[in-house]
Amino acid sequence: GESILTRHDGRQWDETRPISITPNYQRFAEGSALIETGHTKVLCAASLEERVPPFLRGQGQGWVTAEYNMLPRATNTRTPRERDSGRISGRSQEIQRLIGRSLRAITDLEALGERTVQIDCDVIQADGGTRTAAITGAYVALYQALKVLVDSRAVRRIPLHGAVAAVSVGLVKDDLLLDLCYREDFDAQVDFNVVMTDRGELVELQGATEGSPFPRQRVEGILALAARGMEPLFAAQRRAIRQL
């Protein structure tokens, strides 16, 4: 149902944070984008390689894969770099797999040919929703890298089926909220991340309770709210791509 909750930043319950995507942010990457959603900022870079992982060799199709990382002072207190500990956290691994799956879902891997696009997502500032911002920004970086292939005549058309973006929805004090900042995420009893295409199809739905179980009827409302929240994200992606 509708929420009468006033939010920390003055947003309505069904409002996303201001979003901007700056394409071509890193001049040496084949594709790159800085995405800012509220105070959350993620830098996404796409690198092209003329080879595929061993399990795909000789199959005539490409691969898209992602890495996700957080800079030490993206957070309130310093988070040590993961490479210093010599292992990637379970959280980062889960997130980078999600980003990879989300991008592969809209990529025509056969049309890409035996190439790999490696996406690096680095969180510069974390105020909730870093994984959803990473997916939304990574799409623009991926698009730019694939445009390089078209411009160099390596492929005839951009091998994408459409766009993909992601947003969070949470249940805070029994009220649905769209696009949670860190404080809201912390207070949420239920937290969902929804990944969708610009055709309105679902790519992935991640959701869990932090406390008590919740009625399954709630999921309909969560999905409807997420779907509504996608439009500003796709609009920001289209604006960024027009600048390429």
C-alpha cells in the first residue's frame, strides 16, 4: 500500500533518488560510465578481450563477466581492500555474479563472437543500492565497448537484445519504499533487489527478510513498485548513450 512515511531525503515512498550517468568517464577503457544515484557513486569500466574462457573455446560465442569492488573510503569507516586479505568476500562474489548474469541476459553472445567483455565496477561512495547502481551503470559501459566493435567493423550491429537496469525495494515499518539509501536499507525488515529489461521482463529477483517471514502477496506490490521505478533508470541510460 501507499506510504505516509517521510524519508530522510524528503523523497516520496515511490520515488527514486536523483540519477546521473556520465559516459566515457575513463578515457582508456573501451567503455566506461560513472553512475550516481543520490550519494551512491559507482565507476563501471568495460574491457574487450579477443578471447573467451576455456569452457567456451571453439563454441562461436562470447562472454560477459564482472568484478565488483569497494574503495576503502566508500564507506563510513575505512574498509580494507579485499586484495590485502587475499580473498574476495562472499558479498562481493555474490554481487559480481549478479552483475554478470544481468548483463549476459541482454547480450547476444553468439553475435558477440569469441570475445570477452570484462566489466569492473568500483564503488566510490556507498549509500545503499551499490549493486543495483552497478548493474544500471555497467549497461552503459557495456554498450560503449560494444559500439567500439561496431565502429571498427568487427561486428555488424551492437549485440544487445535491449537494456537492463536494477533497483531496490524495501519494507520499512510495513511500508514499501523504492530505492533505499543506507539508513533505510539498515532499517528494512524486507529487502529486494529487482533486475529488469526495458521490455518490462524480469531478469533477477533477490529478496529476503531480515526478521519475520512476510506474506507472499507482498511480492506483487514490490514488483509493481520496482517496475515503476525502472523508467527513470532507463531514461538516464538513454541520455548517456546519446552522448557517445
